[in-house]
Amino acid sequence: MYNKKGFTLIEILIVVAIIGILASVVLVGLGPLQRQGRDARRISDIKQIQTGLELYYTKCGYYPGAAQATPACGARAAGLVTLPVTIAAADLGGIIIGSALGVSNMPEDPNASREYQYQSDGTVYVLRAQLDDANNRALQGDVDTVAAPLTLDCTDTAAAPFYCVQL
């Protein structure tokens, strides 16, 4: 007589099914935490970009804009003061990093299909990040309407909750 020890195929399939169900419940439960984590990173990134902008302003006397002369801190083009310019955060990063301020990188949105936005007229600026969670507490203390001459839309909607800071 053979003494067979082990699991039947049915027992193994049941265990695999239970593990699959538990894994899916855990993954669904982590979704809101992942959104909150991405939003916390975005808010932190905006503060880091603000620090870079303030370093730039301290060195140059104005905030960066597309109409400025190069290299950084060259004479400002007249259009920069009167016309707000919008720069993608990646381009803004190049301007700040290239200004020899000690900044070696600029943050990017954790979602590759989004980017932080920046607009300035040389004396004031607004930074914008789109959050995942429309109920994020940070949206209560951010800017929803930017002052002229800046025109970046910071209105919060359920589909596009924008976190904005303005100086």
C-alpha cells in the first residue's frame, strides 16, 4: 500500500482563488492611499519649485519667463513685464537649473500625462498642479482666482481639482 501525502488539485485551486480574492481586496483598498500619496507629492513639489523661484528672484531681481534674455539674469525683454507667459515646468526647470543657483533638478508630476504649470509676468507668478482627489484639504487654502495680469485657470472642479499658489 502506498501512503500518499499531498494536496489535490481542487485544494490547490481553492487556495489560489482565496489568495487572488484577498489580493484584489487589498489593491482596491490601496487606491485612495495611492491618490493621497501622489497629491502630497504634488503639493511638496510645488513648494520645492517655489524655493527655486525665490532663489532665482534673489539672484536676478525678477521671476523667469519665456521672453527673458539668456543667460539667466540678462536684461529682461519688455514683453515679460506686460504679458504673462506660461512655461511648462520642465522648461522652467531648465531655466532655474541653468542659472547656477545650486538647484540640480526640478520635480515632475508623478502622472506622466500631466505637468505642473507656471505663469509669470516677472514680478508675480502662479504655480498649478492638478490633484487626483477633489476633496483634498489643501484645496481649501489654495488660490482659486489669480490676480491680473496672470490668466492661469485655478478654478477647482470635481474633474480637475487644481492646487494653485501665487506670489
